[in-house]
Amino acid sequence: MIIKNVSLETVCGITSRLPENPLPEIAFAGKSNVGKSSLINGLMNRKALARTSAQPGKTQTINFYNVNGAFYLVDLPGYGYAKVSLEVKEKWGRLVERYLQGSGRLRAVFLLIDIRHEPGANDKRMYEWIVYQGYDPIIIATKLDKINRSQVQKHLKMIRTGLGVKPKTRILPYSAVTKQGREEIWNLMEELLGLEN
């Protein structure tokens, strides 16, 4: 897809009312330092659309990006590392739950996992939670450039086993540095959104 226009249209915090969007939505979830902002910037061909930070836990809201007036890319709050109280984390959890249950336009949830490491307890919980909400998460294995090519299949198997994913779950390796995997992610998104030519 050629990105002609992308803008941050709606930002929802803990107390915000979620928008009733007329367009389909694709959501992205992941641990605070997994490279979600870098992936969104890479997909959109923008350097600083989603703010990347050396300090994990920067995204504390649900951010709705309008892409080409065709669909919304939805950036969910990062989980795991943010230095906030348990009470605030629980409120974020309820906000995400409210979104996953309440959005009538959500087509798919992409869950980002760092390809270098076995999925942690938070990753497993998030995966199971998304499944519980009625979605089959598509896994994006980030930081592909950080491992040797010969290790890729072994690490993908580690993610598959570590999360206990359903059979036929798609796992797409991605590198924010080389942009390897970008086209595959876009092809799948276009298919999910019904935007294929």
C-alpha cells in the first residue's frame, strides 16, 4: 500500500470514551520495549509518527492513526515495564479490555514478541487474553536483525512453543533496521482489511 496520508486522529486515556470509528481497525499490542513504535513508523514510512523512547512504557493511551482514510491502525499501551503503580496498570488493562470488547470494527490484533527471547509471563498472559476476547492474534517477531539467519527458525519455534499458540497461527519475523518482513505484514493487513487490489 502506498501511504498518502496518515495522522494521529484520536488519543484515548483511562477515562476517555472510545471512538465509534466508521473504518476497519487493526490493533498492535506488545511489551513496552519490544519495538512497537519502530514497527508502526516502519509500516507507515515515517520517522517519528509513533514516538520511540529509550524509556519503556511511553504509550499510555490507545492511539488511533487514520491511514489513507481507509482504516485505523490502533496502538495499544505497552505492557510489562512501565514504572507505574499496579493500580494504573490495572486501569490500562481495563481500557484495553474495553477496547477489545467494544470495538465493532476491529479486524485483527497483532502481538509483538522479541525474537531473541523466550516469551515471558506477560507475553503469555497477553496472548491468552487476546484469544479469550475472541481474536486469533498474529505474532510479529521483532528485532530480527539481532540474531543470525541460521537461528531464525529455532527462535520462531521457541516463540510458538513458549506462547502455546494455536495451530496455523501466523508468526512474521520483522526488523525495524532492515525493514525485512514489512511487505509480508502489509500483505496480510490488506487481506484482513479487504483492501487487496
